[in-house]
Amino acid sequence: MRRLLCLCACLIPLAACGERTPAADAPPDEPVASADVFAGLPVLPGSRFAGGSANAAEAIADVPVSADSVARFYRRVLDERSWDIRGDATAPDGQVTLHARSPEGRPIWILIRPVPGGRAQVSLIATAADTTASGR
């Protein structure tokens, strides 16, 4: 419980992502992801940028709490922030997949994988806010 409270207290936006330099073999006009994709999202402390584009990106965190605890945490945080949880599935191996939309309609996917030692790996896949969409 103490670790979960610490995890809750440390919930901060992913600020250390910064822009990534495109790979040498990538087309020169290929957009790269930035921390802007994660702005305002419940990204866990210590998350690292795992790839993406200017419109979508993934951040990964390894956390010292169980996958069940992380899933409960995200369900509570999303509910408190009035996000609509549209998908919530637990696989036989304990992996939890959450799909939610912000009140503004911005989607995120959260994949929580149990790892040995009672730990979990969390992948947060986010898209940039769509300012051109009408009527949701």
C-alpha cells in the first residue's frame, strides 16, 4: 500500500522526453514525437520514450508494484479525471489493457504487464490532441 501511495504521489507529466532526432535512414520529412503528445496525461514517473511520431507516441515505465495495483491506480485516476474507460480487459497471464478517452475525446491505451518479482511494466500509448475533429 505504501508503494502505491508513493506511486500516486509521484504521478507527474512526462517532461524528460524532449524531441528525438530522427534515425539516419528515416525520411527527412518524417515527424518525430515530443513530450507534447504526453502533456496532461497520467504518465508514470521514470517513464522513458519508446518511439512514435508527432501524432502518437509510447512511454514505458517499470514500476515496483504489482500489475493489479497499477491497474487499480489507473482506473481510479482516470475516473477522478472524468475519463471514459471504453475498454478494460485482463488476460490469463495477468496483463491488463485499458483504453480510455479524455473528456475532450483524446484516446489513450495503457498496457500493464506483470513481470517477475511482483513488479509491472506499463506502456502508455497516446495520441496528440485532435483540434480539427468535430462532434464526437
